Amino acid sequence: MIIGGTPTERLTAFSDGVFSVIITIMVLDLKPPAQAKLSALLPLWPTALSYAVSYLFVAIIWINHHRLLLFARDATPKLMWWNFAHLFMTSFIPFSTAWIADTRLAAGPVLLYAAVFVMINIAFLGYQQEALSQASGGEVSPATRRFTRVRALMTLGIFATAACAAYWFPWFGFGLVCCVLLVYMRPQVPGEGLETHRRSRRLKSSHLPDTNAEREAS
């Protein structure tokens, strides 16, 4: 493993591929009813509900994952391991989603579903901390750092509460999990506009060799 010099583009491409596989697995779990009637779709409401919630969560996870990588200049070993841990925990979403759908939101499956998001959030906190540690003060303000940390800790607490409550009240636990979606429903996410900033930084760096050559020639 090369320390501190691997481009983040390879890390981004690999992570995007994992997210694509996760969504594909969830889609493959959607089985059509055997009867050729619209009424046959009604018993499939647990599958539709769990799929919609999980799909939104995967979208939220990918958006935050993508934005945080914009801050990282190097794919350090620590960043890569936190990224692998984050992807590993996220890969359990299709399994837990299929289980709560097949059991119609029973207590045990909902508890596991919430517990999976607890582990995802723990891994995300480490991944977020490592990615933001590479950002300068001009790129990430102290207010943004506090906001991202508080939001991650708050959602971690909600998921942990949902896992505990699901043992006795599975519907309430699942409702708490869904409430986390509201926390992330905001117009912008931290890192908005960094894509343009990163492109401009690359453009400037690409012109540096030409400038140095001109100085040597003069």
C-alpha cells in the first residue's frame, strides 16, 4: 500500500461501483406477483416501502460520500480503510431490507435494519473526520465542520434509539429510522460548489510546468 500518494479518483471510481452493485441487488429483490391483477400488488407493500426507504438512504450516503471525497487530496491508507469500512457496512442494506420486507417489519429484522445504520454511521464518522482533515480552513469553515459532526452524531443517536425501540415496538423503530431522512432533506449539502473549486485548482496546477519552463527559458 502506497502511503499518502494514491489519487482519489481511483477511490471514487471503486466506491461508485460498490454503490451501483448495492442498488442493483435491491432491485433484483423486487419480485412481481404471480397473479395478473393490480390487486396482487397490495400484499407487496412491505417490499415497496422498505425498498423506497433504503433507496433514499443509499442515495443520501452516496451524496455525502461523494462530497466528502472532494476535500481529500490524497487517498491515504487511513482514508481508504475508513472508506472500506463504510462500504462494508453499507453493503448490508440489501440483506436487511429484504428481511424486513419478507417478515412484514417484524421486531428482529427492524432491529437489525436500524443496527446496520448505526454501524454505517460509526464508519461514516471516521471517514468524514479523515476526509475533512485534509481540507484547509478556507475550504471548510469551522461552522461547517461543527454542522457535519453534530448531524452525524444526532443521526447516530436516532438510529441507536430506533434499534432499541424496535425490540418492543418495531413500527415505532422503523418510523424513527425514516425520520433520519428528514434530517438530510435540505437544499444543499456540505461541500456544495467544491466541484468547481477542485476543477479550478486542477487547472491552475496543470499550468504550473509551463510557467516554470518559461521562467527557465527567460
